[in-house]
Amino acid sequence: MVNNEQDTIDDFNTMSVQTAVLKNSFTAILAMLMVLIYNVADTFFIGQTHDALQVAAVSLATPVFLLFMAVGTVFGVGGTSVISRALGAGRQAYAKQVCSFVCGAVW
């Protein structure tokens, strides 16, 4: 069953803070693990070519990739903080605007 918007808001109103944080942080943890696995697999398969230039290219591109992830995380964490405070204050329209901005800035 797909949760609609009201179900999500009801979850935040009825759950304890710890449960809500745990439920919503699971997807972030899963995403970070997937990025880690992707980077390890990428380095492994490129290392199989025995070409030092390709391995060096991956080694140079990884910090840039991580920088982009850090910027996305800043928008994501800051945005979710603003969204949660807006929902707590009953300002659902403002929360939707912030969500649209954060998603547009990250993508």
C-alpha cells in the first residue's frame, strides 16, 4: 500500500521522536551503503584492467563525487529540518515549497 501525504503527517503526529527518526533514517543509511558498494565495485573492476591511468582517474573523480554528495546532504538535512519545523507549526504549504526547492537544488 502506498502512503499518501496525510498518512505521513499522521505518522509524524503519532510516533515517538525516536521511532520517526529511525523510520526515516533507514533510507538514508541504505543510500549511503549503496554508494559505498558502488565505489568499491567501480574501483575493483577498473583495477582489473591493470591500467594505472584509469585507476588514477577513478581516484581523482571520487572526491569530486563525494563533494557533490556532501552538497546534496547539506540541502537534504537542512531542508528536512525546515520541513519538519514547518509541519510542526502547521504550515503545510510552506513545507511543500521547501521540499520543492530542496529537491530541485539536489537534482
